Amino acid sequence: MAAAPTIPACQVCRERVASLQRKADHAECLLANGSKLRISRFLAANVATGDEIAFPLFTSPVNRGTELYVTKNSRFGHGRDLYQAPIGYVTQPQKNKRNQLFVSAEVREGSLGISSILLRCEVLRDYFYRIPRGGTASDQYTFYDVLRVPAGASPAELRVGYKLRALELDSAGAPHSDHVDVERAFNILAQPELRACYDALLTDAEDPAPFPYGGFGSLLAAGERSHDGRAFFANRILAFLPEQRQRQFHASLRKCDFYDDRALYHDPRRKLEFWIDHAALHMVWDSSWNQWKHLLGAKMQINATFVQSGRYQRRLDKWELASQETALPSRLEVKLPADIQEQIETARKTYHRFGQYSTALAQIRLRIESQAVEKSELEKMCAALRIPGDFDVSLISWRPDYDRFFYRQLSRHARRIYLFRTEYILELEKFVAVETPQLGHATYLFSKPMSMEGFLEIYTKVTKDDIRQNRRNVAEKLGFLGRVIHGANPRVWLKELRRRSGE
């Protein structure tokens, strides 16, 4: 016995379409009850007089993200209904009872009783991947043919091919659909996982076809509702618009994992991940950059359109959806600082010297393990050990995930800088700051001591936990003012630092 359909959480309007009036940028449906409903021209092209439209009453006009169900006039047969809904995560391909590959898209905040949209992989293949079927000449084009690049093209060659094709279409005044086809081809091939799936589909069209970028957007599909009303079986995708937003920010190059032909930028704090090719960065690299990238402070300016994506991860014996955003390759722009080559050479040189003078640097690390030593004294020690004078000794405590913005802001105002274990102790005009150059740490603030030597004598014999818990009144003795969390936005840290320190 079928389960009862879900009761909608809000009032739903269900009315027949009496007539349609198409206008320049939209269309109006005159419903049987005399009310009017504004819809897009694309949706109107799939709606006819006599169809029944159901939608939540709190949405009018109907936009691309609005849930809407169109029951086609019965004379057209079954499987022709339309369903438009905002979807979330789409599962990976799996087999149903008929041994057919399909995916399931969850309906987000649905009001019509439908909780999921089921799509066979062949439906995804026809809409997103456009695998050649051997019909007309246009049906035989692969995405590589669309971009006019060989099947073995590198990521950089794909981008160059895409840019050239876009310019050609602009010059020829080609229709918008041609631009969409070129952009779709590039966005599939420029994402390594999707390209691997596409290449597999070219070899065997029955291979699993995943939903690109994991779903998250507005889906309009044709098909029919299940018997219990909870699912919609889609036999054709009419349109899909991913959730997207424009973002512009600065990103550290050290957060990239460099491969020979591309780089992957991953930022857990911002929940961002995207691929960069040589043509996008206007620079050539190889995997050896991973050895010294933590010494590279350069940041690239990112201007891109990001789409929502995600995957389920198992945590504490349960599955949780980990969401993130990724940049569409076709909408990615990267700008590097003017002195990038100089910064790269400096980082390479520093890394080389770490290896060249490893024995001498080990002596310095051993000394600061037990006592705080002023940076100027360590520089003298470097000179005695024949380490070149332009070597920045503070880098021996640096960690790859640290944003040097924090150290730079403190050091430019510091009277004296001490190195102790993996920390910097900075004496400023009105306070003392302790900074650990690693991700996940905070800046510890202390009031200005009467004697810096006395402060160091106490500080080097206690732990951070002792200070936070004020064991043996150590926090009072040191004049502990509190911690300033680094956070995702360094400017917020800087504002809080100024407020607490009075500087």
C-alpha cells in the first residue's frame, strides 16, 4: 500500500491555464479563477492552454527557483508533466531494480509534497554531456570538436581553445545558444573528474554519468510523479541553473597544490576549491613548487563565478553533507602581483638556503628551544655561522598554512622581536604580543612589562594553558590581556587588536 503524500506546509494554488500572453521579457498565464501568473518565456514555451499549474501561494511571479508543477492536458499522454524546483545535493550514480543507472536530486524546501527528483544517467548524458549519437553531422561533434582542440589537450590548451572560440563567435555575431555550447564544453572538460567521466562516456555511452558539480540549483524537468506522490521521475531535463554568486578576493598561492599541468586551490576556511591552469595564471610551474610554496607570500586576485557543490562525508558514525563552492572555469579570472617573479625567486632561494645551511640552522633551533633570543642576536649568530646576511632568520618558525599578514602587521610596529620555540614574542610601544605562525592559533596580548627580561623569564617557563587558566597567578604576573583570534578575515583581527591594545 502506497504511503500518503506529504502534506504541504503552505497553501497551494492549483488552477487550469485559460490563456497565455507572451511579452518581451516574460509571459502571463490567465488562470481559470481569473488571476494572472507571471512566468518566464522559456517556461511558457512548454505550457499550453488546458494545463493545470500548481505552486505555493507565497510565490508570484514564478521565478526560476520557484517550485512549480504543470500537469499536462491528458490528451498528450503520460510522462509529459513539468516540474520545476530548487534542488540540493545530487547523489552519485547507482543502479535501480531494473539495473538502470540513475541519480537522485533532493528537493529543497518543497511545498508540493515531492521530496526528490529521480533522473536516469542517460537523461544527464543527453542534457549535460551531449555524447555523439551518429545522427546528423552536428550530432557527431564532441566537446573537443566544439573547442577545436585535440582529445589529449592540456588544461591550458583547453582554455586557449575556449577563448579563441568565444572571440570567433563574438565576431560572427553567433546566437546565444552557440556561446552556451562552447562554455558548457569547456566547463566539463576543464574539471578533471568531469573530463574523465566524459572521456569514459565517449568510449562507452552506458558508463555512469554524474550530475556536474553535485547539483544545487534550479531544475526544470519533464516526466511524471510517482504513485505515492513523493518523487518525480524525470525523462528529460529542460533547463538547469546552478546556484551561483560572483566573488572577488585575494588568495595565497601557497594554498595551491601544484601539479605539472594544473594547480588546485583549496581553502577550508572559505570552503572554496577550484582548478587553475597555466593559461589562467599566465605562468608556468611544476610539482616541485610544493617543496617551497610555504615560503611564498604572494597573493593572486581572484574574480570568479562560484557554484555550490558538496559531498557526503562520514563523521562520528553518521553521514554529513560537506558543502563548498567551486569556480566555473569559464568565469575564472586571475591576476598576479607585478613583482611575482621576484617573490618566486626569493622563495626558491630561501628554500635552497634552508638545505644548504641546515646544520647551522639546527644550532639556532636548539638555542631558541630553551630560551627566547632577540632576532638581532640571532642574525649575528647567522653571520658567525657564515649564513648570508640577507637570510631572514624568522622563517625558521614559519608554517605553510600561516598568513604572514598577521606577522607583518605586528613586526612593522615592534621595537624588538624575540624567537622562542615556534613563536614570535614582539615588544611594541604599549603591549607585548605573542604570535605563533601556524594556522589555528591566536595572538596573545600582554600589558607592557616594567622589564622585558623579567617577562621572558616567566613566560618561557609556563604554557599557554597555564596562562589561560591563571595557574599560580601566572596570567596576572604577565599582565595577560586576552587572545585575538585570527579568523577568516584578517582585517577583523587587526581591528580587534587595535581596540584591545589601544595602539
